[in-house]
Amino acid sequence: MSSIVHTKNAPQAIGTYSQAVRAGDTVYISGQIPLDPATGVLVSGDIEAEIRRVFDNLKAIAEAAGGSLKHAVKLSVFLTDMTHFPKVNEIMATYFSTPYPARAAVGVAALPRGARVEMECILSLA
């Protein structure tokens, strides 16, 4: 049986999806872009601010599901400019510690609302 995970500490869904779904001990966190949960607006500033906001959104949803980012087993990163990938690595090291989750990084043409970064995550709470 599955259950929906929801928190006001992360942006509300902007489409026909849930922030996350928990199925047994596995949590599937939907893609997060750098939306400020208080305003629903993309954060302004440099790419570092955007990446941190995405990680903060993932963290808030992981906590609402009863876990944390240390439970992440898979992280998918989508970037409109792959030259920002080193910054993702740098910032990721402040949110995660070894052993790191499996990860994929994909260059894409565009993301919702003109975001430059989006990430989704799978947690194992077992």
C-alpha cells in the first residue's frame, strides 16, 4: 500500500503529481526545481542559490516522509547547462556524506518555469 507525502516546507505541486509517494519502505520524491516554498516563485541569484534551494526542498520532503537525505539511494539531476555540474558536486557534498547515493546527471534543453536545475530522489527507509 502506498501513501502520499506532503509538507508545507517544500513547494506545492505545480501539476498533477504529489511531492512524494511512499510505497512500503521506499519513498519516491518528485522532481524539485528551485521554488521557494513560501512564495512559489523561483529563487533569484546565482546557480548556487538555485541548487541549494533544490536540495533544501528534497530535504524537507525526505523529512516529511520520516527520513532524511542520508536515506537517499538514487538521485537524478537535470541541468540546462552541464557546466554547472561541478557546482552540483560541491554543494551535494554539504548535504550528503559517504556512502553517497547512486546518481545520474542529464543535460536537458529546458525545465519547468525556466529553472536551470531539477532533481528527483528515491529514499530507502528500511
